[in-house]
Amino acid sequence: MAQRVVVDPITRIEGHLRIEAEVDENNVIRKAYSSGTMVRGIEIIMRGRDPRSAWAITQRSCGVCTTVHAFASIRAVEDALDIRIPKNANLIRNLMIAQQFVHDHVMHFYHLHALDWVDVVNALKADPKETARIARSISSWPKTSPAYFAAVQNKVKEVVESGQLTIFANAYWGHPAYKLPPEIDLLAVAHYLEALDAQRDFVRIHTIFGGKNPHPNFLVGGVPFPIDPNSDKALNAHTLAIVGDTIQKMKTFVHQVYLPDVLAIAPFYKEYATLGEGLGNFLVWGEFPADDIRNTDSYLVPRGAILDRDLSTVHPVDPTDMDGVQEFVAHSWYEYSKGDDVGLHPWEGETKLHYTGPKPPYEYLNVEEKYSWLKSPRWKERPMEVGPLARVLVLYASGHPQAKELVETTLKALDAPADALFSTLGRTAARAIETAIYVDAMEGWYNELIANIAKGDYAVANTEKWDPKTWPKHAQGVGTTEAPRGALGHWVVIDDGKITNYQQVVPTTWNASPRDHKGQAGAYERSLEGTKLAIPDQPVEILRTIHSFDPCMACAVHMIDANQQVLGTTTVMPSTVVQMYSRMNVTTEPFLRIGDVRKDAS
């Protein structure tokens, strides 16, 4: 008889995610179910708001992906009101979005995903001299002395012997699925710690262009900080030089630490080049316009879709196509006025909460009915994967030279065929590949910005249409971007100067969606099928594949309790820690019950 393995919540992600997997007598996952366990209220919060300030609220969908939500919101409003931004503003936005990618991907690999592959405790067995030799053989990064690695090893030893694993908690140390030699474990742990410091440098670009981080300042029509070489209250030669220096530091870390580490670790886990594929369908909205956002042909990352693994064709996609992007709620705790089997384009989207799940405490979800706070986005009624793998595949299929070179170099290093891209390992490698592409592109955008300023062009904003009196009585727009986790879209409807409908379709909603009206599984659910668990009650294999998507549940389903302003009441499923359990070994902890869905007053 099949047993059900439950992991709730998945740790080392942003937000709350529950995975239930049906495992056969050989401990192979036959079916999996993904459930978002918090309710989102951002769309409801946006009703009646001034669209010019929408970005300030929507970027608080998440504490990690703040920048991309702000830009998607701003672009939606600019699209609705037909606002064009200056060249400098476009270049600064590109730099800010790219910095978000580099920061986020480095953080993800080392602090959220690496511990799925790297056994921290095993690093205590390493020979620091051998670690130093390996480090020098794969990179010119300067921190490669035996004494340096010995010092890192001593730090780890102190943590382990204290009994308080702190940042190294929530992992299955000693699990037989860990395969790295101790010396590479030590190398990765050293770079884990270095990456913590590197983030401090990376965020300087956001603090300079946006005033702070997280949640930088933004502006409909451009960017908020003026350019004035003679003012210490504006972007000047000094602050712009800091941006240039930061870009060089980012490039060095990506090329000398991040990429070499991925290529050093991956060969020990080649079996994951055949696991975790998912759907074979990929969607990309595109990003980094060379000029106007409406000129999609100028994007560094092209817009398009790949279907059924076919890299010979990139299908055109259009976020305004009413029959293209639709969200379904057949297995989601929402209800639609036209019935739950219909799909709604986001401009017509509805956010009406309707919880019908089990009352806590409970053992399993009723997966035959509704079982998630995530909706099921579909493109032409197909489930799609979004994210780094989707972008790299579209870049590769479109003939992008650097993408092709990096993909082929990676496949050669792994001695793997092109099919290896469609996997957990391919998804993880794709994140590193695109990071290298974007950090290199940042140097070009920075040089272009400096050259444009040198010509005397200081324009950073277009506020001609800021007066609501100039707006049409009815307007609607869409703002798309590529968040680190995938295709992100915000759709806005404006009537009489106020928002009457607002819908966010975010990357994790695409990837972590439950089954739809046709019974089609989402990307997470499909990606786990066929995975064998070495130890069912220590399912590191589930973590590896799910973490390869980098889930961000806060964006996908979100609840904020700010000023105790009750927006509505619902009974939602628990979001506290529940131990992994199965029919053979059940261990649970007490649940919390959440009653009020409250309004974000930020």
C-alpha cells in the first residue's frame, strides 16, 4: 500500500509550502501535491488605491523580490497611461533588476540550496591542504591558502560542538544521499560564509539608486533620484563610481566563486541530470529592454514559450491575450462567479477566498478537492515552468552567443547530453549560467549610462501624465518582468483614477500551482514524480528538486497583519511547522489557527 510523505513547511524558502508525495513500496514518488498554506490578500488591498503608489504596496508581497514587484507594478501603470520613460531611467532600471538577479541567485545557491548537496559536518574530516589545492585548480579566487580553510574548518567545529547549528540547521547531516568529498564540502562551506559578506556589497546598487534596501524607492515614469554631478544629494560622480566598483566585485565573485563551485559540485550528483524535469513546457516574459519596454525585440532575454522540450521553436506569447494567460481555481481555495472550471485572464481576475479544506489538526490534504491557496495559471491551458531554466532555454534556442557557450561548457564539464538541461541539475546550473550573463551585461549598461550623462543628458523621469485629470476614464495595463524565480506579471484596471482590479501572477504561482480543471499537475508536482527516496522520513531528495525552483511562497500567497484592519474572515489551513510524516510514522506538532485576513497599511 502506498504511503504518503508530507513535508510542511519546506524550509529554507520564503514563505510556507507543503508537499505531499505518494510513495510506492520501493520508496519511489508516484504522485505529488503542492499546497501554498498562506492566503494572499494583496489584490484585495489594491482596490480603490491611487495607481501611482501601487508599487509601494505590491513590492511588499515579498521581502526578497521587492524590486521586481515594484517594477512590474510601475510598468503596468505606465502601460495603462501610455507613459514613456527616459533612456537613463531604463538603464538604471536594468542595473537594479540585474543586481537583484545576481544578489538573489548567489544567496539562493549558497544559503538556500547548497546545503541540499553539501554536508557541513562532513567538512570537519577535510584536509585543508587538499581543499586549497582543489580551490586553486578551479579558480583564481585569492582566498585559497591551507591556513584559510583550516580557520573555516575550526569555525565549523566550534558551531557543531556547541550543539547549536544556527545557520546550518534544518538539514539531514550524514544522510547517505550526500556524496561530496570532505574537501569540497569544506570549500563550499567557506564560500557559503563569504557569500554572506558579498551580499553586503551587492546591495549598494539598490541603496544608491533607490535610497535603501530592501524595498527601495521607485517612481512611475522613471526613477526617483535625480542626476546632478555637482550635488551631494543626487547621483553624482562619487556615487556612480561606487556603482561601477560594485559591478566589478559582483563579476569577480560570480566568475571566480559561484560558477566554479557549481561545476565542482555538480559532477558528484549526475543522477540529478535525469531527475526533476517537470513539465517540458517553459514560459518567459522577457527582460532588460535596450530602449522602450514596448520594443520586445530589444530585450536581452527574449519573450517566448518552449513546448514539449522542442528547442527548435520559440513560440510568441502575449500577456494581453485574453485566451492566453488564464488562472484556474478548480483545486484552489478561491471561487469564481462564473464557476470554478472556467479560466480568467488577469484583467478579469477575481480574488474571492473560499476555504473548503480540512480543519486542523489534520493528517492529509483532500487532494481530490481544493487543496491550495495558490491558483493555477496556465498558458493556452498548458501548465508552464518559469524561472532560470526557462530563460536559459529561450536564450539558448534564440541563439544567444554567451548562453550557448556557457551551456555547452557546462554540459561538457558534466559529460552530459543536452537532455540533462531538463532536470534538477539543469535548473541549478541554469541559475548560475544566467547570473554570469546578467552580471557581464551590467558593465555595458553602466558604461552606457556614464556616456549618456557625459553628453549632458540628466533626464531620469517623465511626469507629464502624473496629473489624474489627464488620464482616460477607463484604462488597463500590464507590466511584465523576469523575477529571479521566473515570469512575473501585474495586471491593473483603472477607473476614474482609482484601481478597480489588480492581479499578480507570480513565478511561484506558475511553478507551485495545484492541479487545474483538467487535472494537470503543476511544475513542482510533476518534477517529483519518479524520484526515489533513500530514507522516506528524511526526504532530502524532495528538498533538492523543490529548492532548485527557489520557491517564494510569500509572493504567491500572502497575508499581512499591520494595523489590525480586518479585511475579511476565513478559516485557513495551518502554517506552523509540522514534522515530516507518513502512514507508517506519524509525528505532528500543535497547529496554530489563523482567523483574520487583514489589510496591509504600509
